[in-house]
Amino acid sequence: MAETLSGPLDVLASGFAYAEDPRWRDGRLYFSDMYGGKVHRVDLAGRVETVLDLGDGTPSGLGFMPNGDLLVVSMFERVLLR
């Protein structure tokens, strides 16, 4: 198990194809599973929820509008989704 300055690291969630681009918002961590074609969010208890399924798409970069709307870059399709 790896250690940080504040102590050991714990696995919060697992089983993703290629998880990347974590963004913290409203008490949950949002991240894209690029090769899984989905965007998920997870709470500190480890409950994972899929918030977007792009099917064959490749979600990559994430962001949020000032009103809270999720922004997703679908990398190989070269589009920005809201």
C-alpha cells in the first residue's frame, strides 16, 4: 500500500477500463472512464454512479459550467458535450 504525507492510500473504487480526469464537485468525485465510454461519480463511501454513458464514445476531459452543468470532451469524436 502506498503512503502519502497524511497516511496510507485506500482504494475508493475499482474495475474501470481507464479512469482519468478527476473533478471534485458537491461532495463527490467525478471522473471519466475513457475506454469504458462512461462518466462516473463516487462518494466518500465508495458508492459509484454512472452519470453519462457514451456507448462507443471516449469521454476524456471534464468540467462544469457555473450553473453546475457537466461538460465532457469526447476525445476521438472531437466534440464538447453539455
